[in-house]
Amino acid sequence: MGRLLKWISIFFFICCVALVVYAYIGPYFGVSFDPVRTLTQEPVILNES
């Protein structure tokens, strides 16, 4: 059981490091992490009675 926990923790650590490296290196390969912005306007009617 101890060996299994050790391998799972090593795998988790490697995945976290890979995710951080991908976040820093991704924009150099054309991956964009910026959200797409669109302007949305919706009319609001006040005191409708």
C-alpha cells in the first residue's frame, strides 16, 4: 500500500509540474489562454407598472 501511495504522489507531482510548464510555455506555441470578450447590451426598463 505504501508503494502505491508513493507512485500516486509522484505521478500527481509530475502532473502539477507539467501543468505549470504548459501554462508558461503554451503561448509560445500558439495556445491562447485569454477569454474571448464580446460586448453585450441589454435594455433595462425601470419602474414598469
